[in-house]
Amino acid sequence: MQLKKWFGLFLLGVFLSMPAAAMINEKDPVAQVQKVSDQLVSRLESERKQLEASNDRINALAEELVFPYVDIGKMSRFVLGATWRTATPEQKDTFAQLFKRLLLNSYARSFLKLQIDHIEFAESRAGSGANDREVPATVFEKTGNRIPVVFRLLPVGDSWKTYDVEIEGISLLLNYRSIYSVEIEQKGLPAVLTQMKAQVNGN
């Protein structure tokens, strides 16, 4: 599966794990994603034309409703791996901000390509950390395609933050870690940061 579809489903996981307009907050991550999923699918369908017509509207929606509920710091630490320990505080902050912008610039529109019919969730299970939870799910597309997904979440009060999604057995974070580890090994972190800045600026 292509990265853009992966990230589209990652955004799905973020929306499903965030409090909706009615402030759905649940200590059980499955209860929360089940309550929000119907609202999400309905909103995508009702606003699809407006969102497809405006990149600014898509970006604003993602900035307002997605990224406040993503643990970019945790994602960045994992993606950089051992490099995170040797990076300066400025480099860490720069990478996190650029990584966020690249995700937004590259994949926000992919969310609109998801033609979701409905989503079925299994019981949550323990994650890799002491408080992490994993929520297995199956996304049923209108084409009849079924996509197995595992959302990984961290508790934040009575709600949850998404930090990774596994699709068809492949982790989004592991994929990015593999990409950046090769880039950093070949060019060094300063050069990679310069390259990321150019990509964000459209150069």
C-alpha cells in the first residue's frame, strides 16, 4: 500500500481518537473511536466538495483538528532513532516542525480519497508502553475492499492521542524510520534538515 494511503488512514486514526464537537471523551479507547467514527464518515461525505476544491481548507482542517491530537514529539523521537540522542535541542525541534509540515503538505489530500463505508473495531489491547493501547479495526471501503488497521494511542486525561497506525502489518513510523535512517547515514542530519526545509518551501 502506498504511503499516501497509509497517511490517509493515519489521519483517520487521529480523527477517531480525538474529541469530536460534542466532546466525546472516553477512558476506553474503543468506546471513543466507535462513537466518533460515524460522525467522521458523515462529515467527510457532507464536506467533500468544499474540501476537494480548496487546499487551504484541507490544511486548515488538518491543522485545527488533526495535529493537536498527534504526538509529533513521540513520532519524531521514534523516526530519528539513535540520531535523536545525539541531536541538539534545536535540531530536534526543527526536525519535529519540518516533519509535521511535510506530513501535512504531502498527505492531507489523501484523506479525501478514502471511500469509507463503515469501520468495525475489536477490543483494545496493551501496547508497547506501560499506558499505550492498540485498537485493531477493519476499514470497509465502498469498493468492497477490507483494510486491517491497528491504531496506537496514548492516554491524555480522559481522551487519547494517536502516534502510529499499522496497516496490513506495516507501521507508518517504522517505514519513516527506515527512510530517514538511510538519508541521515548518507548525508548527515544537518543536510537532511536543509533538504526538508527545501521540500516544505516547495523547492
